[in-house]
Amino acid sequence: MGQPGLNRRQLLATAGGLAVAGSFGFAALGTGADALASSASTRVRYWNLFSGGDGSNMIAMLDAFRQANPGIDVKDSTLQWGNPFYTKLAMAAAGNRAPDLGVMHLGRVTGFSPGRLLDPWDVDLLAKYGVREADFNPALWKRAVIDGKLYALPLDIHVQLCFYRKDVLKKAGLLGADGRIVPVTSADEWFDVLKEAKKATKKGLQTVGLWINDQNFQWWFFVAFYTQLGGTWFDAAHTEVTFDTDKAVQVLEFLRRHVTEGYADPGLGSVGAEQFLNGAPFAWEGNWSVPVYSGAKLDYGAIPLPPVFGGQATHAESHAFVLPHQSDRGGATNDAAHRLAAYVVQHAQQWAAGGHIPAYTPTLSTAAYKKLDPQSEYVSAMDHQATEPKVWFAGSTGILAQRVGPIVVSSTVGSAGPEAAAGRMKSALTQLLAMKNPMDGRTAAQGGTAA
């Protein structure tokens, strides 16, 4: 299984000297400020999976909340990123030992047996603390609603981006009068851009880093371009696979072409970001790389993945607050959990410094956010999210990525042809649709995921 989160943290540690938290279960137990204060009348236990730069930003936001709310003690714990976190959270909720507040990737919420392992949010209580549905992108809010109830409160979206070196592109004549990359509206235009950029690239550097051997990144890129083509996955009832193999072949051939035409090198593995730091003109990365590149003082920009198939769409996931199930949830502690989540969502300017796009849309219109560079260049991704299907086996590093991601990799590296890979992808989707969620023993069709 690929580990993009680990690579991301290694990069942060290399570029910024940040400690890599999250390697051994409880990586951190908050800061000194979270010690139980004598004046605090309520304690909120909060589990998250943020380390590296994300962790530093979250701690700063929590400390600000503590100062503003001295009557609430926040006991924050950072656990190991990925499936270990979800396993521990599920066990705690099932055993009635859950924290008062948690964080999940929004794509994983449907599979977490909402109603059994997660409690719904009290939208009236959220509104009391200033957070309302109208403050969010409608598509993002809808993803958080299951069976008519809100089970996740989005904090952000994190997206796959096309990072570009302005110094290299200027030399190649690929910057517009506004200092940004020239528009790209088709696959042929994109490869024309790569051709010119390659001429201006130092020897020994690839033209674009694509994380070719990583199943998660390759899957995320596939989702983006398949969505641009208008591709679908399942019917509304989740009883039939509607995956379009012809569209899939187009995407797979596009990804493979980067290798066959010599713009991306499969042998470089996970060092594409380092190549970008050293002068490679392009890198396709998650927005979490912004602190790395900004910290290195690069002259660079970042846009959503190019709309090579016509429609705008770039892969997006979301960090979201959740209420792990408690049999006695309620009272002052539950009120404080709502208050904490609402506060962090509304004060996400600090969070945006890590590259994420705040989910709370009033933040996006502030002068402070508009000054952020390159964040303000790719903020439009909020309106063009390419997400995984809303089924129990989807979500960040979930079963869907584990099953289908390696098939995309096999096509990109050339060990399987695009047609054969597309057929295998459809077969995998068919098998997954018939599988039962181990959390509740129900298939996707039985899962009650109507918004």
C-alpha cells in the first residue's frame, strides 16, 4: 500500500525541520497548554491525525480556543495517520470509550456506520455558535449528510494541484502577462506545454513529477480526469456499476503518455518533489506541499489539475469533524465539542497557511485569504471537486484505492495495457459493490447513503 501521508511528512521534515509525528500510535498529546486547568469546568477529549505542519497549525488554533474559552479544557491527542487511526477510532466508539470530538476524511464517513459508530451533529447547536449550512459549498455539505442527518462538519478540502516553477516557465515562454501559466484546455495543449518546458529544464531533471508508482496518487489523478470526462461509477441505488471503460481508457492513455514521451520517470519513485525543488518545471502534488515549496522560497505557482478533457475537475478530499458515538452523549461536554469544532472551522485562516482550502466560505472572501499565494490561485477548486463515490469502501486510503489504485499504476508504468486495466477496474468495482461493510454487515445498496 502506498503511503502518501508518510512521504508528505518526510518532505515537511526535510524542508522545514519539523518533527514527524504520528509514527507510534499516540504521536503527541497536545501541548503544555492542554493540561487540565483549575478554572476549567468542562473537558473535551479530541482525537486527530494531524502531524507535521498540519499538527503545528492545529495546535496553534486549539491554543487560541483555550485562551478564548478558559472554562473548556481541550485534551487533544494526535494518533497515527491512516488506517491505524480509523481502526482505533472505530474500536473506541464500539466500546463506548470514544473521544468527544474527532477528525475523519469525509470520504470515509459513509463507511463508518453513521448512527452506530458516529453520532449526528446538532445543527441548531452549531448555528448557535455561528456555523450554518449556508456558509459551505453545497456539494461539500451534501457529502456530509447521510440519511438526512449531518454526520461530518467539513474543515477544509485538500486537492491535487499542478505546481509549476515560474522561473523555468518564463524561460520557456509559458507564462502569461499575469505571471501565471498559460491556459491549457486539452491534452494536446498540455503535452505541447511539456515539450516546451522540457527544453528549458536542466539536464537530469524530469519535466513533471507524477508519483507514478504510488497507488493513492495515481488513483487520485484518475478520479480527477475521469470526472472531467463526466464518468460515473454506480447508479443511484448502488446496485449497478456504471463505470465507463472507454472513458477510463482515455484517462489511462493520458497518464501513460507522460512516461512514453519521456516527461515523467518511473524510476524516480517518491523524489518528484525534490526534483521540483531542484528546478523541475512541474509537480503534481497535494496542496499540503505548499509549506514545503514556500519554505524553500521558490518562485512558483499552483493551479488545479489542468482541464485536459474539457470540464474543470481536480481530485478533492476533506478533513471533517465528527462525533464518535457515545451512549450518553449530551450535556456540557457535547455542547463544548460543538463549540470547539465551530470555532476552528470559523478561524481557518491559520489552517489555510498549510495549503488547505477552508470549507467555511466566508474565509475565502477575506482580504487576508486573498493575499495568500499560491492559495488564492487555486481556490476555484472548491467549485470543481472530483470526489470518490459516496460508498462505504471509498475515502482516503480506503479499500477502493487499495483495490483500484494498483491497476492504474500498472497501466501508467506500462506493465498492463489501458484496455486491460480498464476492464480490471470495472471488475474490481463490481466485486466491491457486492461486498459487505465489516462495520455493519451491509452492502453499499443497503447502506442508506441518500443525502
